[in-house]
Amino acid sequence: MNTNSIEAISLSKQYPGFALEDVSFTLPQGCIMGFIGQNGAGKTTTIKRLLGLVQGGGEVHLLGEKEGYGLRKVKEEVGVFLEGSFFNEVIRVQDIDSILSRITPRWDKGYYSFLLDRFQIPRKKYLRELSKGMGTKLRLATILARHPKLLILDEPMSGLDPVARSQVMDLFLEFIQDGEHSVFLSTHITTDLEQAADYITFIHEGKLVFSQEKDRVLEEYGLAQGTEEALKSLGPDVLIAMKKGWYHAKGLVNNRQEAARREPSLLVEPARLEDIMVMMAKEEESWLG
């Protein structure tokens, strides 16, 4: 029977000047969830709350276990990518294999070697000699060689060129194919998520905007262009954000069909994930159309 890989229930965390408030989402097994929001929206705080690295309100269930990352059996099943160095930079790529094979029970030497070849990572190079992108791919290789069931990744695509990102996304798609593995991926590169994600969770200023199937988001959300009066006539249940311009205004709507029905004078087009993020972030700014 399938279970959910992640259940986040009303997560909250208070900091001076910032609050994560009532963030809830569910990641089913066998799926990729893209986690999006601008810098400072609370993505890293949410991830740290999932991993028990910060305490706060709400509940976290990982792989069916409440506050599961504190349990050894769950920790062994979760692969984590957070910002920061993970090895001393004076060792070589090939040394990682001998180190982790001694201290990581599920380490797969053969798969690690396969990933080094797939990512074209030179074994004899020292870590300090690797580019940022190469270092990122190496970190992912060390995570995947442990054969986790769930990946929780905070901006792993940073520093990767388009070819490398495509390689990594292909690997994630292979990772979930058996229906038992899942990926929770925080990234600013929304085009990757449009290609591969099953679900999108979007937070803005510490609050959940939506957590939905990606195809539903791309089908329903739209950009409406017209007069300010016409946009406002849509009502707050449809109009999510608006940018005023000199001659007309642009609005983000959560139901393209309903927006077109309510106000035929508006030009309503599909919205991409990046459009949604930009409109939410710049709602109060003037838009020069």
C-alpha cells in the first residue's frame, strides 16, 4: 500500500521580523514535488523544520513516521542536500568512496562509480579543484549512492549549466520510476519543474499560496491584461495579484476560464510558474506595459 513520503501539517516558526505560518502539503510516494518561492519566503526554514533542524509548530511525518528524521531507520532512508561544504576540500574524489564505504552501511561502491562516470567527474581531482557545478554533482552522487527512498534537496541546481541540470532531472525521474521513491526539490529554476515535477508547492512571505498538481496549476493559473477597473471587477476569489501600468494593468488569476467569462474585455493567457512567482513578488510595483 502506498504511503505519503512527506506530510507537513500546519508548520510554523517564528523569527524576529519573519514568520512561517500554517504551511501544509503532502508528497505522495513515487512523485517529484517542486518547492518554490522567492528568497526569504521561508523555503529553507520549511526544509529545516522537515528535518528537525529547527523546532516549531505543526507536525512532520516522513515515510509514515511522525517527526521521522529523528529516527535512525528514517534518517537512513532520507537523502539531504543543504547549502554548505560536505567534505574537506583537500581530499580527492576517489577518497570519498573509501571513507563512506566504511561508515555508511548502505553505501554502493558500484553505483557511486557509475554516477561519477555519468556526471564525468574526474576521480583523481581534489575537491578544491572542482567547479561549483561539478561539486554539486559530486554531492548528489554521494547522496544517491546510499540508495535513499526520499530526497529532500535545497537548491541543488544552483551552479549547474542547462546540460548538467538536464542530466540531474533525468536521474530524478529514474529515481522515482518504481513508485516507492520521491523527491522534494526546492529550486528557483522553474522551467525544470515544469518539465519533471508532479506537484508544486509555492510559499510567499512565509505563507502557503498553493500546493497542487503541477498540470492543474499550469492549466488553471493565467495572466490577464486590461484596464485596472476590469481586473478589479474579477473579484478577490479570482484575482490573486495585480501590477498597475501607465496604460493598462496586468493581473494574476487562479482560474483562466472564469476570468475570461467574468470580464470578456480582458486578454487572458496561460501563466508559467515563473510568471506566478514574479507577479506575487512584485504585486505592489508599477508595471510598464
